[in-house]
Amino acid sequence: MLLIPCPWCGPRDETEFTCGGEAHIVTPRAPEDLDDEAWGEFLYLRTNPKGRCAERWVHTHGCRRWFNVLRDTVTERILTVYEVGARPPQAGDD
Amino acid sequence: MSGERTAIVERGSRTSIVVRGDARDVRFVRAMAAATGLEPPVAPGTTAHHLLDAVLWLGPDEWLVVSETQPGHALASRMQQALQGLHAAVIDVSDARVVYAVTGAHARDVLAKGCALDLHPRAFSLGQCASSLLAEVPVLIHQRSAEPCFELYVARSVGEYVRAWLRAAVREHLHASGGSSP
């Protein structure tokens, strides 16, 4: 069980949250200009790193706000949380 | 801890209005104060109250206005009028939820059986509120008094389930004097 620090509500159980997958994936401005491969890449291909991973989470059963979480997929340690729209903190920032 | 008997009290439905807006906008805060007599609290998990009316924090731009004296439609239309022209939303959700109160010396023990929130006085004090899960269903918990009394707002559709769950959870404490845990 993860204890996720919601930027508004503070640390809460993982059961209150929903993970929205990898963060910082930019929706193509003109999807009609993409070929199938590029569109497929946008839809399905994720970095799936072993280690630091930036994810979107929403506090479904709390304040219902989205935010970003920087999580280590090996240790399950949550390194930091930050606002939607903010740039991901770089390695060594914490 | 007081020696008050632990009990579950059904409080039925209650006038509840969801309001969304920008608390940094002084016009929004003034309009809310004019319509409800209360300013929306900005700190997460806090409430503002006056007699039998309260404003509960739900999110950084979302509040629940509850009242035990005013009908929902009257309060909602007054708020709608006050907030006219502002970037805000008012939704009457009075019929969506039912309210249960858990009171008495073992109230925290009862809730701890199905809720992961730390409700110890050092972490959750009088007047605070929190949205969370109780027995797997969404709940809004508001501490109404230091007795303690916790009010639970749950969806009407799961009201019967929550009532049955609370009745089972409180059973072991019903005949206890309240002072010490078994």
C-alpha cells in the first residue's frame, strides 16, 4: 500500500487515488496529420522505466484533484508530488 | 475521553449545496458571505460554521454548504443570485446524500474499523472535515463536536449499507460504559 501525499489533503491511502498513467504525454495538435505509427505511438507506447517514473494521479475519493507524482518503480518510494502543468523535477533535485 | 455512550444516529437528508468558484476572487467570497453568512474556508479540510449552517471544504475550488434550517431550493437560488455574473457554479445536491452521526466515547474506534483516516484529536480536530472511504464507500466526515460527534455524508444509494455496517461496528460498544476499551 502506498501512502500518497496529496498536495491538498496530505498523506492518504493509495485506495483513495486512481493512477492516470504516465505524465507529460503531449496530445498531438493535429492528429489527422499523423500516420498510423505515430498515432499508435502516442496512444500506446510508454517509457515504462525501471526507476523514476512521472505519473498522473487523481485523489478520487478525496479532493478529486489531479496532480503529478514522481515515483520510483523499483523501491515504490514517492520522491515528490507537483502540480499539473509543472515541469518534472530533474534527477538530483530531491 | 468522556463517558458518553457510543451511538449511531440517523440524521436523514440535509440541505447540501455544492458550490465551485475561485476563493482568491474577493467578489466570490463576498457573494458567498452575503448568501450564506459564511466565507468559504481556504485551508484544506476545514469548515466555517454559524449555528446550524456550515461550509465544508471539498477541494481548492469546491465547497459544500449545509444547513439544518433552510430548504435546499431557497438557499441554492439565493446563492445563484448572489453569484450571478461570476465564474462559479451552484448545484443543489440535498437529495443525493444521507447523514449519519457517530457519537460517544468509542466513536473513533467504530470509524477506525473501516476508515484509514487518522481521527485522533492531534490529527483531526473539532470542525475539521475530510472526504475519504468508509467500508469501501466514499464518505465525507465532519467532526461536529468534541464529544466527539462525527457526521458522515454518504450517497443515498449506499445509505442502507452504511447504516448496517455502522450498526455492526458499534455493537461491541453499545453496552460498554465508555471509559475503557475491552
